[in-house]
Amino acid sequence: MSAFKWVWENLRGFRKRYLLCFFISMLVPMFVLINPTFQRVLIDRVLEGGEIDLLIPTVTAMCLVTLTRSLLNYASVALVESSSLGLVYNLRMKLYRHWQRQDMRFFRDNTPGDLMTVMTSDIDMIRHNLVFVFRQIISSALLFLGAAIYYFIINWRFALCMIALTPLIFLATYIYRGKVRGIYKELRRRLSKLNADAQENIEGNRVVKAFANEGYEIEKFNAKSDAFRVQNLGAQYIWLRFFPIIEGLSQSTTVTTLLFGGIFLINGTITPGDFMAFNSLSWAVTEPLRQLGQLFNDLQRFFASAAKIISVLEEAPAVQNAENAATQSGRFNGEIEFRNVSFSFGGNPVLRDVSFRVRPGETLALMGGTGSGKSLIANLISRFYDVDSGEVLVDGKNVREWDLTTLRRNIGMTTQEVFLFSDTVDGNIAYGSFDMPEDDVRRCAEIAAAQFVNEMPEGFNTIVGERGVGLSGGQKQRIALARALAVRPPILILDDTTSAVDMETEKYIQEQLETLDFSCTSLIIAQRISSVRKADCILLLENGSIVERGTHEELLTRRGGYYELWRIQSGVDEDTEAMFHELKLKKEAI
């Protein structure tokens, strides 16, 4: 899509005022050509011809023309500012809505720094071109064309002398445009990397300080900042090589005016008024030519920014609603089933032929090493990704057939990496149900063992820092659990929810979850045996496959991988365990 056509489409709602602004911008150059005509009258007829009665009307007319031109300029600026801000609003809302519809792959492939560069720097560059560059190009072109025509009407020989060098200026500008076309795309890419690095460092400041790596991070940022500086300097050096040519050729018109104008004036070819008109309008030829290079400079930045925004907006989410996606007003039953599910990231298998079923109200636990696919199973239930093969079913229906909003509103989920918004504790817990009564918020916090909130400066109205800054890992996990419970979900997914809390608190939370006043199917992802031992079924994953399944007692009896985990976490060596087993057999025999 053409960048200009794309801008026009996104000006929806503000097109009329922008067109009016353009129309006014086209009128202003015409007013510039009027006063030189009055100057000719003043010199040739008033001063030279002695027609004194024309003095006051002519001066009055010049003042009115100047005032009118100023008012038109004011109206033009007011219109273009309001319409450009409208474009910025439209673009930001369009981008934000587009991001909300994207799946996890999009945010994996596009860094937060890159997306923030799109939302800020790129949109600001679009606005700069809309406000200044586009108008200036039209205005300068019309001013130059009008001045040239005016010159030819007065004296075509003098006009030819004035504009003889303009083809060389256009040629130099064309060559310059070709040299910088690709440079600004690379410049924009390096700015994006710079912003991404800065944002990552801010988010990871605790890790940086914990390892005393401030010096390393400064050096790393300095390298990227220097790369951006070098690229920017390269673009400026190219401009500086062409600037003397364009500037010199543009300024030569002033010398041409004085030289040839003086010759024509002495020869009587033109009048003193004609000479003054030519001289006063010389800037109308030189200024557009001087600005030409810089305008093309900004245009290249515009094309680079527009191309990036368009490419982001054209990224369609892989996970989308089916054409006739199923909706449901009531609660789900909570049945979950995986049928021969396989999934891979970038060609690397993560899940291999996984099958299991969880009946409504049951608890399924997932255990396994890092990268075994535990969290991915949770993400597939919520349809953050689509499977490569097989089926994921919720209440007997493939998740691809469910409306995404319906599906996800029936799932309460705590993620492995806890995220809290810069809001009150109350606002974070009630995030899934904004009209939730305060008593219910407190009840959810109690179930999640988040009573520590009562000891905070303003209780549930305490503002939590960005991403939960100021809270411990365990405190953030408990608020996240309360948030998941607040929507009273028929399916509850707990991904490493109690990994950062002490054993006593974990036991309390488990007891509270067993007495919920609503029915739900639970999926628990954990590393602790104590978190999963009461589950109806435990799956042990290894390299994306289920290697063991059963209850806690059944898996211990099999003496496999789960048994080894239990033995390590319980601190029981093989000899001690054998002794207990022997005593147990004797007791059973008695």
C-alpha cells in the first residue's frame, strides 16, 4: 500500500479539515505574489509617475493583503494541528487495538522496545510530515511556480536568467534522495534496538544491580547508542556533501538578480518597479530550492516509519476466532481433553503426542523438568497458541471452535511470570471483574493467603508499583492467585503459583482451595510434591511426552521418575526408605 494512501485512510474523521488546510496552503503563495505588484505601482506610478493619489490606496491594499495572508496562515496551522493530532489518535488506537488482538507469537517476535518505538517515534515522524513537510512541499512548489510565471509575465528574458540554474538543483536533490533512501530504514532499526535495550535494562534493573553489572550494561548501551550515532552521522554527512551544492546554486539567484537585473535596468528593458518586484520575489525562488533537500530528508524518514507501522498492522494473528465461533452465556462444565497433541516452536518439538482427560471438578497436576512442556499445555488450553496436530477440547468442543472471549473468561489463570499492573491491590485482584464487591475482593485475598495486604499503608487501596515493584515474589504470587479466583472460573490453572511461598502458607492455600464455594476443574503446574500429592491425576512430562501418570500413591509404587523426585524432596535415602517399607509390610502382615 502506498504510504500516502495509507495516511489518507487513517485520517478518517479529519479529512475535510486537512483538505481545507491544503486549500488554504495553496492560496497563501498566491497572496505572496500580490504585494510585488503593488510595489511596482508605488515605484513606477507614484514615485516615478507622480500619481500621489494612488499612494494611500496602494499602501492600504498592501496592508490588507499582508493581514489576510497572516490570517490564512493562522487558519492553516490551526487546521493542520487538529487534523494531525486526529491522525495520531487514530493510529495509536488502531495499533493498540491491533496489539490486543495479537497472539503470543507476535509479542515473542516483536520486542516491547520496538513496539514502543512504533507507538512514539514513528507516529511522531508521520505527524511531523503531515504538519510541516507535505504542506511545505505543496506551498514551496506553488510559490516557485507562481514566482516563475510572474517573472515571465514581466520579462521572459530576465525570468530565464533567474531560473536557469534550477535544473541543476533538482538533479542534485534527486541524486541525494537515491543515496539516503536505505539509510533511514537502517537508522530506524537501530533506534528500535536502542529503545529495546533501554527498556530491557530498566525492567531488569534488579538483576543488573544484584550482579553489579552496571558498567557492563553502560558499555552495551553505549555500543548501540554509538551505532545509532554513526548511522545518523552517515546520513548527515551525505546531506552535508550535497548541501553546499544546493545552497550555492540557490543563493546564486540573488547574484543573478543583481547582475542581470542591473544590466536590464540600465538598458531600459525593465523599469525600476520591475526590478524591485524581481528582487523582492527572489526569495520565492531560492527558499523552496534551499528547503528541497531537507524536505526530501524528512520524507525518507517518513517512508521508513510508515513502512514499519504498516508492516506491524499487516501482521495477522495466527490465533483468531472461527467464522461461526461458539459462544456461551453460562459457565463451562470444566472438562478438558488433549487428543494426540503435538506442538513445536520454530521446528523444535515441544509436545509429542500428548493425550489426557480431566473430568469436571477434578484436579490434574503436571510435573517435569524445565522445558518439558508443562506451561505450554496451560497456554494451549487458553488457546494462546494453536496445536500443530491433534485436538485440545474444552467441554467436548475443540478450542478452535470456541469464541476466544468466551473461552478465556471461563479460565482463571496464574502465569509463571507474575505480572501486576500499576494500580491498587484492589484493582489488581478485581481486574477480571471490575464491578466486584469489596467483600468478595477481601474473600479472594483471604483464600490466597494475602492477608499481608491489611498491613500495607493504605490496605487494599495501596498502589502497587509497575510489575509489582515493592512486593516480594510470594506476595505477588498470592495477589495473582486472588485475581484468578476473583472471576470464579470453572477452569483454574495454577502455574507455579506457590513456588515462592513458605510450606505453611502453601498448606493453608491448598486447604482453602479445597473449600471453594464454586466448582472448578484445576490444573496445577508445580515442582513441589507437596503441591500435587492430592491431585486426582499427576502427569510427569519429559521432553514433551508423558512418561508417567497416576495418583501420588500409584506413582510412588511404580518407583519411577516421580518416586525419585519424592525421595529427593523428602530427604529419604534408599536404605531408610527400604527400612520403612519393610516395617510397613510387617505391620500389614500383623
